[in-house]
Amino acid sequence: MAFWYDETFEDRTRYGCKVSEVLFSERSAYQKVEVFDTVHYGRTLVLDGIFMTSEREEHFYHEMLVQPAMALVHEPGRVLIIGGGDGGTAREVLRHLVPHTVTLVEIDETVLRACREHLPTIGTCWDDPRLELIVGNGVSYVEHANAAYYDLVIIDGCDPVGPARGLFSVEFYRACERLLRPGGALALQAGSPILQHDQFIETIANLRQVFPRERVKPYFGPAPLYASDLWSWALASHELDWHAIIEDRAARVEPHTKYYNREIHRAAFALPNNLKRELGA
Amino acid sequence: MAFWYDETFEDRTRYGCKVSEVLFSERSAYQKVEVFDTVHYGRTLVLDGIFMTSEREEHFYHEMLVQPAMALVHEPGRVLIIGGGDGGTAREVLRHLVPHTVTLVEIDETVLRACREHLPTIGTCWDDPRLELIVGNGVSYVEHANAAYYDLVIIDGCDPVGPARGLFSVEFYRACERLLRPGGALALQAGSPILQHDQFIETIANLRQVFPRERVKPYFGPAPLYASDLWSWALASHELDWHAIIEDRAARVEPHTKYYNREIHRAAFALPNNLKRELGA
């Protein structure tokens, strides 16, 4: 009963996985939530027809969203994750000992339930006592949270369409910035700088309205499931130097990571030549 | 009359382009040669059902195959290209003034004809007097060429299946090494280190049988059309230091490149953590 499932990009390109079994399929208040067992990627989460994460390749995305920030923020004791309902981002944060509170705000209870039941190798930390799970709207949460409270805010949303659209606005970045303690940082995924080029440029421009221009740093790496050649994330802060890796902390996580290490960290900040021209130095 | 054309990977994943027009379709002595006009990538070369190169994204592959070597070899006066029938690799070499002879050995006359007619933005150098074009078998050419003649040998073949299989063997690498002058280097594409992981590891192992272990350097970058998240190339030599970029020469090419620059050069050699474990330092 295996079948091809394709994600189509604007009727221009498509990426397909051979699906061997449908493990979960429900329409939530926000989106269609599906978990497929696929031949190549293992179990795979699909939201509104978009491949989100899979057992085989999720480490690229989750390590790169989290580990660069964890190697730079001096004392990331309090971490806030907006989105991240598959649990992979929380797992990467909790590999470290220094966070004592990780607050995860996921809007869609159905995503949490599907992932907890079907993707246990991605979300391994649901029972960690340091994890505080909130089912709710991340935008509202950020608006109402205490100022200067978090050391690290991580935005782990979908692409800038659908329910996650608000997570890419200047207003939201400003609201996140308000939550940061001195020395804190914001980390986020910024989409494909090639396939979603215009949105990527806009995301960086929006961040530069809130943080000092030279402290907004996009960085790059692979994300196989997104079939878009190159993925991007960004870090923004008022103080951090992106080269000043806390060597001990990064060294302690390297035995556990599959993609990230200190050389990859430094390399990821190199700007492709055309983006360097467009973004300025 | 637009239709989807998919490249399938082992009945596991597939990558498709919406084709608006078939511009060329012939079966040569070696393979099926097609040029499609596609909505997303523009004109696209397909060999035996595998996407090879396209107007929109060919710069990633061609710049990364050529420019790192051109920034490292001291006097690349004589360059040999095995394969490369689309002309993109020759174009990248001929951006520089220092090569006085570029010999391109392509086995398939049909590929040359299709590309020359339909992909003029990729192969822009067919009439450059420095280019010597030979229609013939690259493996035989390398076996019979003069020893210690070339400053740079570039292997620009397909994946290690079909007519290009012989281009990934120890014997072929040994034959290429024989052609290198002192200070010369070999550059090649090494496939996807993720999707074609085992072949990638074997390619590096084969190169290490011919060149000193510490002088065989894989490097990485995006290659959108291959839908395989991360692509790899490798450089091998007896002498070169991969950090010792000839700054003037790289600086002169940067106004013309879309992906490559000196920061990208240095960054590309960072090894993903799992490959670092597998390959050793």
C-alpha cells in the first residue's frame, strides 16, 4: 500500500517521499497534522502538506537552531522556545546542564500529541523536570511575559505562511527582544535563502530593525527534508560576538551531536557571495 | 503541455521539476540526453533521467568544483577537465588569466551538441582560444597523457553509476596523479555525503590510497538541483595547504561569482561531526 507523498513548491518543484504507512492523521483547530512512516526518512511529521521533521534527518535542523546559541550565551539558565512541538529543540537545549528552566509554548495540542506518540526519538525530554510545557499562542505569551527574564529565546516555527506568519514580523521580534536579559540572544529559523530568498532577506531586515545591524547574524546548513538546498537560521543579540565560542560547553556537547561541532559553528556564518552583496557585510 | 519530471532515488525519495518544454531528446551511444525548459530552474540538462545542471543554479556546483583549486594552485597554467561537457567548469577556469591551456575531454558528443545549442549561458567559453576540446574517453586520455604535465586536473563526471563509474576508482585517481606537475592538484565532485554516504566515504578512502592522507580534503556546499541537502567535492595534492588562499587571485574572481568567496572557501572545509568521526581528522 506504499504511495508517493509530494510537497509542491509553487507548482515549480516538488519533493516526494515514499510513504509505507500513515500513523496519524487529524485536522486540528490550526492545521492538518499527519505522521507518515517513510521508506527513506523513517517517521515524518507533515503539517498542512509540508514536511516538518523526520527521524532520519531532524538533527541537522535542531542542532543548528540550538547549539550555536548555546555555545555563545554565557549563562542560558532560562530558555524560552516558541513552537517546537516535536520536542527536538527542547532536547538540544537540555543536552546542556546550565539551563534550569526551559519553557516551551506550542499552539497546537494535536501536534504535541502526534509527536509524543509517534516521534519518541525526536522528543526525548518530555519528562525532564526542567521542561515547562505550555499549550498556547506564542505571540500572546511573548507579549505578556516578564521583561528581561530569559537568557535565550528560540523561535521554532513553520515557514512564514499559515499559523506561523506572525513569528516573522518586526513586532514579534521586538516583543521577543523585550524578554531578553542582558547578554541574552534570540535564535530562529529563517527558511531557505535560495528557494524562499525574498522572505529570508525580509527576515534579516526585520531583525535589523530591532537589534544592532552587526549583531544580526544569519547562518547556514543543510536540512535534507526541506529539499531546498540550503537552510538558514539567525542569531540576534545586543552583545554577543559570534566567534567567541565557549569552548568547554561546545566540547561537552560534541560527542552527542551528528552535524554540529565548533568548526561547523564557525563555518556556518560564512555568507554566500550573492547574499553578502545583498545584505552588506 | 507542462508536465512533472521526477528524478527518483532508489524508490525512496524523488525530486521533480515542472517542465514547460522539451528542447532536446536523443539517445547517444552512452546515455539518453535531454534538455528541458523548466519553470523553476530554466533550461535543465538531464542524462539518463538524472538532473545534471540548470541555468538557475549551476553556479553552486561549478564555482565550488573550480574556484577553491584555482585559489590554491600556484601557477595553474595547464588545466585538464575530464567530463564537463556543459562547459560550466571550463568557464570557471577561464575566468582567470593564468591558465594558458584548458583541455576538456568529454566522452559524449551528443552532450556537447545539446549543451552548446541549448545552454549557452553555462558554456560561455567554447570559442576561447585557450580551450582545447577533445571528444573522447577520459580514462584512456589520462592513461596515455604525458606524466607531470598538468597543474590542475578536474574530474567533472556524473555520479558513480553508468558511464562515469570508472572516474571514482583508485586506478583512475592514480592515473590522474601521474599527470600532475609538482605543486599540482586534483579536484573532483564526490556526490552527496548524506544520500550517497557510502560512495562518498569510499571516494575519500580511494583518494587516500594515492595522495597523503592529510592532503585529501573533502569540502561541502549546496547543489539545489540534486535535492540532496548537501553536496561534496574534494581536493587532493601532495603539497597544498588548504588554508593558504592566494588572496589576489581569489579577490579578482569574487566580483563574478554568485556563491564562492574566500569566507565560503574556508568554511566549506569544515567537516560535519559524523563525517569527522568516520573519516578521522
